[in-house]
Amino acid sequence: MPIPRPDLQGDRVIAHVDMDCFYVQVEQRKQPKLRGLPTAVVQYNDWKGGALIAVSYEARKFGVKRSMRGAEAEMVCPGIQLVQVPVARGKADLNGYRSAGSEVVSILSTKGRCERASIDEVYLDLTDAAESMLSEAPLEELENFDEEALKSHVLGLRGDEDLEKNVREWFFGSDAIYQDKLLACGAIIVAQLRDKVLKETEFTCSAGIAHNKMLAKLASGMHKPAQQTIVPSSAVRDLLASLPVKKMKQLGGKLGSSLQDDLGVNTVGDLLKFSEEKLQERYGFNTGTWLWNTARGISGDEVKGRVLPQSHGCGKTFPGPKALKTTAAVESWLNQLCEELSERIQLDLDQNKRVAHTLTLHARAFKTDDMGPHKKFPSKSCPLRYGVNKIQEDAKKLFDTGLREYLGSHNNAWRVTSLSMSASKILDTPGTSSIMRFLQGKSFPSAISDASYDDIQDDAPSSSIGSKENMLPESDEDQQAFAHEKSVEVDHVPSQARKIDDFCTQNREHKDKGKGSILRFFSGINSSTKQVPNGSEKHEGLDLRDHQKEPLVDEHSSLGRISNQQMDSSWNLNAEDVDPSVLDELPLEIQREVRGWIRSSKRAKTTKLGSNIFHYFSTDDNSG
Ligand code: TTP
């Protein structure tokens, strides 16, 4: 719960854009004959026609809701078109929806910092764009703007009879305050973006425009579909006065219940009765301050420049009689989930040059003869190794470890009701500015050769991550896949430094003794890059620990394309030029070594020992 910076209040222009009945729109684009008809997307299973996961606005008019099953929807809306989610590997295939979401993001991200918050929603920081629009000409002189902006709902604006005139006046009135003018510019930009999205993708979306993310998110859902809502500062108090606490992001769970039960707070505005000290006393310093700010519509949460997901995940639930009973059945499903996960992280690597570092297994289970309180199946994680076979192998180990812990000393019969695998801690592969990035990009996917049982970590329980995730039906198949789209960040992995340390330790064990660790390190990388007959280069068995044959990175991947030449230029640095803060990122042992070298290099002021780091590392002499 970030504490707001006072200077960031009021002058920011933040938009939250949310696609309307998104999966339905994707299906309607595939089958245009469905447009305008009451339609729902179902995750099919044979129980009562499967669960509805997206409902068109035409169907909503008949009372169809997401909580219904297909059969029920057909009862309230005869003639409803039920479209099944595509299936691959025996489970929902969300790839089409993901890439449709990416199409939209690529349009929305053109006007300011863009944070992809889920498969179908983004935050935009339009402050700079709005400021520059305002600095170019007074709003009242603005020509050629999208009339759609004037259809915005401006909260707090009165005048039901002549609303349009009042909105126009709010946009262009010369006595408007600067902050409102900024929001007006934001609304004009958002209207243009929504129009572009519609023209280029055929999808409609709705938006909220406010001075912070919290208010923008609240507003985007107020008028749907295909509309936008503006929250001027003057309207915040009234908005929050009537907003039930449970509707506020982060108050949907235990904290919201405690506010209701213990403090008698029913709406966010009710919180205004409590002093900051009182709230801090009850809920701790940070949460208390956050609640105090929230009651006033203040939020310091900034839009993070992130258009790619923070993790990849896929899951499957096995409700009722479908519960898995044997390790063989679990393994077979894990294999399928891992295949999908492997494909997705490989695609991410190829397209975005990003590497995932942590593999996590979550499961739900019960013991058939357990009358006591239900113990949760522990989530487990380990360093992620690229290559489908390795991921499958590690997933199995994670499950075995979790199961042993879950059963304890008793050998009860068990059932697994859901399984999911995720890849997280996804980092960019390197630029050349940091040794750390260089190391990660070149070596990490392959650095951890074998997830031994020692590498396996307990995973923190996944956190509640916003209202949409809270709405996930418990028993429907594949919903965990959806959950992973919601920017789940599971903070359970060892620090990067520790991973580097582990990696270096592993390397140390298997490389020639007597060489400096850096030399060993780099000679390992070098030797894994060889010329292939067609002249391109191929990374082969980068795995420095166990020298397995299976290529961890194929020749088509971005890592596979890194050539010796690139390495050379990456390391074409003078010792004097090495930024000390970069060294801080390295494990201590390597830091000492590099610092020692830099000192001696500076002392000697000679090029003989190597005028650049790469020379130094790759030299045959053992002077390092
Ligand atoms: P939402 O944005 O929550 O809903 P929506 O886009 O269908 O409708 P609205 O216009 O009210 O925003 O979810 C986006 C997509 O995510 C939705 O189309 C289907 C999918 N989804 C699930 O698969 N399971 C869920 O529980 C939810 C909430 C959404």
C-alpha cells in the first residue's frame, strides 16, 4: 500500500481502460454473425452446460450473469448464443484472448506510460500528454477533437435536462481550474485512443479518467459498455461517501470485513470519522495511513511502465468425481500444464527477450479420511530451467515434495482438486550496461542444471490481487489460468544475489580448479557458443553444471543468437569506466575479484594486462 507523495496528488492524469465483455467480443470478432446477439462464453463441462465466464451486454439485459451455468442462462434468455472457450491439451486455451489483449495494449500504450493490469485492462499515465496538449493552446480553442470526449460522464455535474451543454461547459469553460482542464485533456486523449482501438481491433472498451489509479479504476466500471467517466477532485467526496467498502480494491477481503464488523464502517466515506492515529493503532502504521488516504481518495500508486505480464501460469481444476487420485494421474496433467508453460515462456523469450526464473506449483487437495481441520497443500517453487522435459521433471519433484509435506507421517489417501504451474520473476535479458544483466541473460535459463530437492522452496500463499480475481469461481476449470493474468506477484524467490551465488557455486564445482572464478565463469559461457556449419551460431548445452546434452536455448531463441562478437563488444569496457554501482550487483566473491583487478589495473596504468574486461576475462594467461 504505497504512501502517496503529496506532489503527485491532483496534477496527474490517470486513465483506467477496461475492455467490455472481453471474451465475448473476441468470439464475436471471430464469428461476426454473433454481433448484437445475446451471447456468453462458457467454459464447457458436462455439468449444466458449463460455467459462464463472459456475458454480452445484450444478454445481461435478460438477467444473464457470470455466476450462471449455460443451462440456467438458456432459461432466462432463450436463444442466447453460448460459445465455448477454445480447448487445447484438455483445458481452456486462452492464447487467443491474450493476444487480442496485446493488440489493444499496443494501441493504448502510444500516449503515455502503460501498465497492463490484466488480460483486458490497463492503466495509462497521460500526465505528460495532457500537459503538452494544454500548453499548446487553451482548451476552448481546440479544434479537431473527438466529439466522443463530450459524451463523457463527468461525476458531480448537475443538469439532467441539458447535460450535454454542461459537459461542454465543463470542458471548455474559461473559469475551470487547472486540474479539471488536465482531466479534460486526458478525456480527449482517451476518447481518441478508444476510437483507434475500435477501428483497428473492432473492440469496444470503457474508461475512467481521474487523478490517480484508484479513482480511475472505480470510474471505468461506472458507465459501460463503450463509455468513459471523469472524476474531478470536487466529486471525490460524494463518490466515496456512497461506495460500499467491499467494492474498493484491497477492501474486498478480511480488512474490509473488519472495518464493517469492528468499526461499523459500511462505505469508504464512513472512514472519514476516524483519525489517522486511530486507524494506525488498529491496523498498523502503513495500513492505517493507507485507509486514511483512501477515505479521501488519495492514492500514491503509480502507473508502472509494464505491458507484459509479470508471470505466466496455467492451471486446471478437477471438481467432484474428477479429482485426481494417483501420482500417475497428477503427473500426466502436470506434463500437459508444463508443456503449455514451456511454450509460453519460450515465446516470451523469443518475442520479448525475457527470462523467467522461478517455477511454482500450487495445488489443492484433501485427504479422504481426514476429519480434522483441512490442511492446505503447500505451494512449492524452485529455480526454473528452460526446456519442457526439465520443467516437467521439476514440476514432479515439486509435487512429490509438497505431497510428502502435506501427508506428514500419515499415509492417508488423497485427492487433488486443482493443479497449477507458474513461471515468475521474469526479467529482461541484458542491455550491456550491467554485468548482472549480462550474466542473467547469457546464463540463467541454463544455469540451474537440476532442481535438486534442496532447491525447492516453500512458496508464499498467493495474495489476493484485486476484485476480478476474488470473483473467480472456485470449482470451474482452468480459472487459475485467468488468475495468473491478473498480475500475480508471488514474492517467494531467493534474492537475485543468492541465485547468482548459487550459480557461481555450481559453476565452481565443475570447472577447472586454479582459475579465477570470473575466468571460469566466462570461459564456460564462451565454450558453449560454437559455430555451426551454416555460419550461424548455436548455443549448446549451456548447462555448466551437469553438461547435459539437451540444448536449453535453441538457435532460434534470442539467447541462442548471442554471438561471440556480441559478447566481445559487450565487454569492451575500460576498467576505469566500470560503474562501481554495477559491481554492487555482483556476488561478493566476484565483486572482490573485479575490484581487486580494477585496483591493480588502475595502479599499473598499463594496457598489457588487458585494456578491457573482455580481454581480461578471455585471456589465456592466468594473470587474473
Ligand atoms: P472482466 O473484465 O471482469 O469482465 P468482462 O470484460 O467480461 O465484462 P465487463 O464489461 O463487465 O468488464 O473480465 C475480463 C475477461 O476475463 C472476461 O471476458 C472473461 C475472463 N474472466 C474469467 O475467465 N473468469 C472470471 O472469473 C472473470 C472475472 C473474468
